[in-house]
Amino acid sequence: MSTLTFGIIKPDAVRAGNQGKIVDRILAAGFNIRGMKLIHQTRKQAEGFYAVHAERPFFGELTEFMSSGPCVVLALEKENAVPAWRELMGATNPAEAAEGTLRKEFAASIGENAVHGSDSEENAAIEIAYFFSKLELV
Ligand code: ADP
Ligand code: MG
């Protein structure tokens, strides 16, 4: 059964002009794009989105980065979308990301790592609702 996940092409990847290449890779991997838009988050929005990481030492750096420029938010559909998208993204730290993954190709560091992906279907639904209204999902 096809399911949904939530993705972000992060500000580093948009700044580098890699958003088109990443969207190409998403389509080539067989995802159906159900929602897509360019946004520029405020610091507060980024803090809300990453609230689960509020106690982590990198929270300030992360929310500053995520609000530093435009990013592309995506609602992605595929069979087992959550693990399929995490597999295409690769490991959080690009130094550990497998060959052929987006983070291996496009990420510069563990903090500025090109893409975000939900870690569960439950969180995917919450994250999609954080950025998209029903009218923006096809
Ligand atoms: P993932 O994005 O792979 O699910 P996490 O949920 O653990 O990874 O972390 C969320 C985001 O926080 C990462 O994608 C990355 O941008 C940032 N981050 C994670 N660990 C670190 C770290 N040690 N130093 C700086 N930033 C980090
Ligand atoms: Mg995560």
C-alpha cells in the first residue's frame, strides 16, 4: 500500500541550486509528489518543527540554519514511503552516507545535510500538516 512521507530540500541545497536535481532524483526513484512548495521559515516555525530536538546541543544551530533561506517542502507518496525516502536520503552524517544517496552527493556536513525526512508515518502526517493545508495536497 502506498503511504505518505514528508521531505524538505534544506536551505543549503536550495542555495547551491540543487533543488531541481534533487526533485529529479525523487521522481526517478518512483515517488509521486503530492505537495510541493518553496517556503522561507521563520526561526519560530523552525523551532516548532524541530521541537523534539529542543534539548539537543545543536538545536540553536539547526533552527538558525533551517530559517536561513528558502527551502522546498514536499509530501511524497510511495510504497513504504517513510523508509524508502530515508534510504534515498542516506545517513544523517554525509561522511557516513552510502554511495548513490542524496546526502552523499549534495550534503556538506552533519548539520547542513541537504534533506529532511520523517522518521515514522505518524510523524509524517504531523509534519505534512505543519506545512500544507488540505488544498495544497493533490
Ligand atoms: P535525520 O535528519 O537524519 O532524521 P536527526 O533527526 O537525528 O537526523 O537530526 C535532525 C537534524 O539535526 C539533522 O538532519 C541535522 O540537520 C541536525 N543534526 C543532527 N545531528 C547533528 C549534530 N551532531 N550536529 C549538528 N547538527 C545535527
Ligand atoms: Mg530525524
